[in-house]
Amino acid sequence: MLQATEKIVSLSGMTKSFGAVRALANVDLAVGVGECLGLVGHNGAGKSTLINLLAGTLAPDGGEIRVSGVAQAADYGVRRAGALGIRCVFQELSLCPNLSVAENTRIYHKSLRGWGWRRNAAELVRRKLDEVFPGHGIPPHATVGDLLIGQRQMVEVARAFTVTDSPTRLVILDEPTSSLDAVAGKQLLTYVRRFVKEGGSCLLTSHLLGDILDYCDRIVVMKDGGVVADRSAVEFDRESLVAAMGNVISEARIKAHEHVTAQRGETPVVVRAVPKQQSDQTALVAHKGEIIGLAGLAGHGQTRLLLQIYEAAGKTRADTSVSGPVALVAGDRQTDGVLHLWSIARNISVRSMRALVKGGLIDRDAESALAKKWRERIRIKTPDVENNILSLSGGNQQKVLFARALGSDAGIILMDDPMRGVDVGTKLEVYELIRAEAEAGRTFIWYTTEIEELNNCDHVYVMRDGQIVADVARADLTEEKVLQASFREGGRA
Amino acid sequence: MNALAARLGNKPWLLSFAGAFAVWLATILFTEGKGGGEMITAALSFATFTVIVGIGQMFVITTGPGNVDLSIPSTIALAGGVAMKIMGGQDSLIWFGLLACIGAGLAVGAFNYALIRLLKIPPIIATLSSSLIVMSVAISYGRGLQIKPPPSFADFTTAQISGVPVLSICAILFAIAMAIILERTIYGRATLAIGQNVRVAHLAGVKVERARCITYLMSAAFAGLCGALLAGFSGGNALNMGEEYLLATIAVVVIGGTSVAGGRANVPGIWGAALFLYLLVTMLNTYGASAGIRLVLTGLIIIAMITLAGGDKPSR
Amino acid sequence: MTDTTLATPARDRMAFLGDPRLLRKALPAVSLVAILIAIFVLNERAMSYRGLDLMLKYAVPIAFATIAQMFILTVNDLDLSIGAFVGLVACIAGTWLVDQPVLCILILAGCIASYAAIGALIHMRRLPSIVVTLGMSFVWLGIAVILMPTPGGMVPDWLKALMSWKPPLVPFPIIACLVIALVAHVLLMESSYGAVLRGAGGNATAIDRAGWSLLRIRMSMYALAGFFGVLSGLSLIGLTTSPDAHIADRYTLLSIAGVILGGGEFVGGRVSPIGAVIGAVTLVLTGSFLIFMRISPDWQIGAQGAVLIVVLALRALIKLREAK
């Protein structure tokens, strides 16, 4: 009886903010010994943050982490977690591509050393691979970089379950099946069941609701940085799970925006693109002046589709045709958007340099006029457009990126989830601006991870696994529809 | 407060000029004021060549980590030989010789860029490989012979107007032009944007490959021009006359306040650093330091400068 | 190997391990064999004991320097000072090794320690290695010039004897190169800490998360580079009568070229010690090949560049095939 109540980890009152955005607010979560816990939620619900706190890759702003009942000090980190038997398989691969499978195992285990270490490491990982993925076909001396992505994922998973000097007690699997094929995915989940039966614990996230329902003992549903449901898995079914993740009042909100609805297809087509991984010929189609939404879980090919359209600007190819110049508003400001050494004015003008040239040189007055015009239009809060871009808050930096795109000659604007970490006031201002620009004839293709934002769109495509899986007209748009399409039907085939 | 810090941060080159001035002062204090003027004239003369190639290297380094032109010394040797051979000591052929040395430089630059683009190899390896080939071409082409420059060309490269070398005046004008190109043309802005973040630049509509191509062409062309001028200045070409410029160009770029991580370039700083390096050597000479001590101090100063500037981004 | 136990469906998964990758791995050896055959065709006598001994004499110090450079490249850095460093070692040994061997060894140990310190500085301040090592090249050269303003110095007889040793059957340079390759191979490829060192070049975050100290790793790599640099300098003075500061200036470029020729990648911790030694030997032989071709020595360094470009072009072609 003790087994059922004993907790391997318990988090209480976890709080974490990134800048102005609160990712987690006072969350409690516990994983029992011998339990497989499913964690589900839509984008931005706080799943990843919670997992990172547990794995020790992020430090909480507040709250307490207890492992096997022992409260952890502030220095709780990856190393400590590892020593306590908590292993995490991260979504981004954490293998060294230049090393072999066995060598990657050695890196995980300090005790694998001395004479014959390579043989021992190979044997260790091969046995575990055989145990988890029978018939895997991965030679332990193969270089990881030469393996297929699915095989790498298998290695990563198997490595997390290997044991040398300290036991493996809790394995966190964050979307472990996303790059595995159906057979390997099933093998893994079957192994997880065996692992928890023998007294181990698992924390599992997946966009395949069937997997969660079939293989987890208990399911925790997160939304907006908090836990909204925590029940035994048998108490859920697909519909109730989707309902728990969704927003009950969204129906009413969508109706409130209905006046935006436009008739589709009255204007010429400006973008037609078939995603590279699409198995049929379903294409994203945008007509001039439309706002097209791209939905689905983060990382399911939306950004790739936007880049495919970006690269095809002004060209007609077999799978992609784009008429006219294109500008992109990045969402990941640091890696895709901001030129960090430059002023606000230069960050705005970079997309429009050609139009600012007078007599071979960039006209400074015109450049500054452009920046000032957009400072007024989009209300960028700065005393001087010559200040460095980093002097702005995140929301205002994002406005600069909007100004860069909207101030250019581009008739087609791509938006790569641009409202990440932006405050509500800014959002509302930008929505209005986008609608005004669309009415003036600009076309928007808008990838967003926030379902509510889709209310601003004329037409929505939902993507999953790199493909367009649903094509929803404005009038038929409901949050449930988007969620249903984002999470795959049933279990695996 | 922020604005003030930003303004000072924008002028790191002041430091290199201050350093140059301090070193000059320290020297003439030692000599009790003798030879101060001549020292400046000599510093201007020698700095001129470093500045011309240094600006090319600066554009290359500005395009981001891993970008360095290692082919500069060979290009100087080759172009110097080409220019002297074509001029053949005749005043009437000076312009042809100058065109030819720039042409030779452009050819090397095109080769460099082709290697980088086609073989997808890091620029440092591409320019290293091509430098070896270019050096052989230079050896074979010149047969190790020294050809004297035409008299008017030699006169031009050594001419002075009241103690200021004519060539230095040209190089100052050249630096001003390059500073304008850097800040006010699409090409210059593209280079700066690429150096900050290639991906961002591309997504902001910058023509990345075009800018990179121009950069490598320019660097090699300047090295070519420098080769001809050096040959004129020193009374004939020599195969080893570019040798010191590999290290010198990287040193003046770093000391002059250009960021090795890319995206921040500084033309005036190149002048300051070139003067500083020359005057430093003169000072050490005056103080009676040996060649070895001069080298050690030069190295330590480069390391101190880069350590002070700090690496804000991990880079090679 | 457990490959034999593979089930049938698994064999399809193995198909990707086909040709292009093997080809890429074999490329350095193929280049070496190609140049050996070419030399043999041009001049049979060169393939004799004496001929190989002569041709490969200078391969030993270059192989040491190449291995030193390889350690630095493993952690995604580049050492532009190795040539000057080897020159300094030659001058230090030429000055003290005969008269005060203990002092000399202490000084050389100090040199290795300063290499590790440079690694620490680069790591802690996140400095670009090319600029720091460029600065260090001035420092090494400067110290060497102070020690030995003009060529001179004394070389211990045992060192000369070792470098001109004529063992039976196999010429000494070949044995030496084999030993160098094997020792470096064991250090970096076979030891358990070697896997961690290489892993730091492949995915530093993963190594950090697994609880290893990246600072210690970088310092180890720089210290190893310094150690092999010392060996390069010592073997070099064994071959010459009068060391001087500029004796190894070309080694910086040669060592980089050798690593790349040997299949090493510029980033990502993909290096091969055996390949690096093969690359160094190939570069040395290129010179002999040109002499036998009666091509003027003017083209010697150009040919090294050309070999580098040809090999890199071949590699680019193979990669293109891999991508398909």
C-alpha cells in the first residue's frame, strides 16, 4: 500500500516568469513511485517550463522541489537531478553527433572508464536498446551523426534508461515519439509500462492523445501556466481531454469578431504552397488581402512552410508560387529578428534600403523619416529612434520588427508566431494594424501558437507532422476543431 | 546616461589614437623633442600600407566569425610583381600596371570566393589554400627578380607635402570613402547586418551572398593595390614584402575597435591602430629594446586588447 | 560487433551506411597511396629504404605539429601560433638541452603549462582563438629571437642519433609516424576521457549537462597541443644542425592543412589522429613528387595548396552524394 502513496518527486507552488510573461503560476505536481504520469496541454500551457524545472535545466522563481521526500536546495540542477536518478530525454537531441553510440553512453556514465570501457558501454547500450526496441538494428559503434533521426531518438531514450552506479528512478520523456515510427513508438510505450511496473516512474508528454490515454496511469492537464485537471486516466476520454485543454468561452469570443469575416476567393491568388512533407497535394492558398492563419502545435512544420514561401518570393515553382515581394516578421526575436548592434531606425530601414538610396547613398533624412513615421503609427515607445534596439522592451522590439516588414514594399507579410511574450496591449494594437493593412490590400500568412489569435484570420490551416491536416474556413472555426486536428486521432495505427 | 555610454561605446577608435599619441609622446620625451616630426612622417608613410590592406581585412572580419583573409600576403607579392613587370620601369605604363595589380587582386578574390561558395569550406581554409597557390604563382611569375618601379611612380609613392606623405593623404581620402561605403551604402549595411547574424540578415531581405562576394573581391583588390604601392615605395617588388601584413592587418582591425565577432566595424580605428603599432615599434627601438622584446610586447598588446574588448559571442 | 545478429528488416536500415561515408573515411589514405604510386612510377629508386628515409625525414616534426593542431581543432578552435611555438622550443632546446638538461625540461614544462593557461583564458573570457593565438605567435617568436638572435645553438648527440637512426627493414621516419599516430589515436580515440574531449567539440551543451567541466576539457586539449608542439620542436632540432627562431614558421599553415587533409573537419569535433599523420606525410611527399616531376621548386607550396583544394573538392562531392 505504501507504494501507491510514495512520491518520487513532488513540486509545490512552482512559479516561473520569463520577463513579463508568467509561464507557471503556483503549480503543484507529483509523480508517484511506479506511476506513469501523462502531461498534456496546448502551446504555452507551461509543460516545457515545468519539465525543465524538474530536470534542473531551469531554476524556479519560487516553490519547492522534493525528491523522494527530501527538499532540494537552490543549487538543484542537472547534475544533482542526475545523481538522484532523474533522467530527461529532451526534445532537442542531446547526443554528440561526432561520437559513436557507445561513446555517447560513456559520457552519461562517469563510471564507464578504464580498460574495456568501450566494450562495456557498447554492451550496456546494446542490451538496453534490445530491451526497449527489439530489432532496432543500431550498431553500438556507429557514429550518431550517421544515424537517421528516429534511430538517434532511440539511442537517446535507451541511454536514459541505462543504469551503472546510480539507479534510474524517474525518466522524463518529452514528446519521445515525435521522431519515432509507429513500431518504435509502440515498443517504447510498452517498455515504459514494464519500467513502471518494476517500480520506476515516468513523466510523459505527447501530442498523440491516444498514447496518453492508453499508457498513462494519471493525466495532468495544463493551461495558461496552471494545472486545470488532475485525474486518473480512466476517467478521461478523448473528448473530455480536449475539452479540458480548451477554452470553454472561446465560442462566444469568436462570434464577437465576426464582422471581420471576408468572402474568400474574390481576389487573385498571391501564394500557393504545398509543404515539402505533404503526402497529398493539399496546398496553402492565399488570396490578395487575406489574413491566413497557420495553427497546430509548435514545431510541426509551420515555420518551415513560412521559410519555403519566403525563399520562393517572386518565383513560380512546382510546389510553391509566390507573386511579389515578401517580408517576414520573426517571432524568435533573438535568432531571427533583431540586429542587436543597430539602432531602432536601422533595424526598421534594413528591409527598405533600396527605396532610401539617393545618389548611390542611403538618404539619412529619409531613413529617419521612415523610422519616425512608424514610431508614430505603431507607437514604439522610445524618445529617439537612434537608440539601440535593445533599449526597448520585448514588446516594442517586436513592434520594430513589424515596422520593418510593414514599412517595406512587400505585399505579402509572413508572421512567424510574432506575439510570443508580448503584452496584451501591444497585441491589440498590432491586430488592428494588421486588419487595416489587409483591407488596404496586403496579404498576411500568420503562424500563431495562440488559438485566440486565429479569430483575426479569414482562413485557417492546421499543421501536424509537417503536413496540412485541416483547412478551416472562418465561419467554421472553433477552438475544438483546431485542437482535434492538432492532436492526432486515436492512438497509433 | 545610456546615451552617453552608447556614444563612447561608438568611438572605441579614440583609444587607438590616444595610444598612438601617448607612445609618440613617450618617445620624444626620451629624445628630448628631437625627431618628433620625422617620426610622424615615417609613421604616416608606413601606416598607409597597413591601412589600405587593413580596411579590406576589416570588411572580411566584419562579416562574422571564421571570416579572415589569409591570402593577403601572397596577393601583395603577386600583385607587386605583376605591376612592376607591366610597368617595366616606364612612366607611360604606370596606369596599366595599376590596373593590372588590381586585376590580379580581383582574380585572387574571385578564386577565394569561389572556393568558399562551391566547396562550402570555412573562409579561413579557403584563403589559406589559395594563398599557397598564389604564392607559387608569384614566385614562378617573378622568377625572384626584383624589378624597379618607373621613376615617376617611385617619386609619387615617396612624395611629401610639407612632411606629409602624398600617399598618406590619398589613403586618408580612401579611408573616408570606405567609411561612407560602410555606413551609407546598401553593400556596407548588408555587411554589417550579416556580421551580426546571417540568418536575421537573410530574413530581413539582405542579399547575403552578393555582399560576401564583394567583400572578398575588395579585400584582395586592396591587397593588390597595396602590392604595387609597396613595390614603388621600396624601390622594387620582393616576394616577402607582404609577409608582415597578415598579422598586421588582423592586429590593426582588432586594436582599431572592430569586433571579431562581426557586425561592428571601424575605419578610423584602423588608422589609429596602424599609427600606434608603428610608433610602438619606434618607441621600443628608441628605448633600445631588441627585436624580440618588440615582438613579445606587440603580441601581449593584441591579447590585452581582445581580452579588454571581451568576446561577446562565442566565435573562433 | 553485434551486426551479425541483426534481424532482416534491420538490414534495410543499414543501407544508409553505404558507399559515400566509407569513401570519405578512406579519402586521406587514398590520397597518400595515389601520391606514393605517382612517385614510384616516376622514380622507382625513391621507393627504396634510403629514398623513403630521405623523403620522409621532415615528416616527423610536421606530424607532431599536425597532431598538436588537431587537438585544438577538436574543440572548435584554431592555433595560429603553433609554428612560432615549435620554433621557440627549438631555440630553448638548442640553448639549454646540452648544458642544463633539467632546467631545459622545466622550461619546456612551463611552455606546456602556458598553453593550458591560454586555453583557460580563451574559455573563460570566450575569446576568439585565432586572435589570441595570433598574439601568442608574436610572443613565442619574440622570446625565441631574444634567446637566439642568430642561428646557432647546440644539439645533443643522442637526439641527432635518434633522428638519423637506421633501423633494419623499415626506415625510422615511417616507424616514428606510426608511433605518433598510434599514441595520439589511443589518447583521443580510445581512452574513455578522449571520448569526452571529442564530445565537447560535437555538442558542448550535452557534455556540460552530463556533468563534465568544459574548462578542464579545453585546458587539457591546449596542454596536449603544447606537449606535441614540444615534441615537434625537439625532433626538428635533431634534424638540423643550427636551430633558429624562424625554423618552423611554415608549420602553422602546414599543420592546419595536414589535419584537414586527414579528414578532420573544421568544426564539430570530427578529427582523426591517424588521418592527420597521413595528411602530414602526404604534404611532405607532395614536395618530393614535384621534384621527381622536374617541376620547379617554385611550385612546391602551390602544389600543397592544390592538393588541399582537390581533396576538399572531392570531399564536397562526396558530401553532395551523401545528401541525396
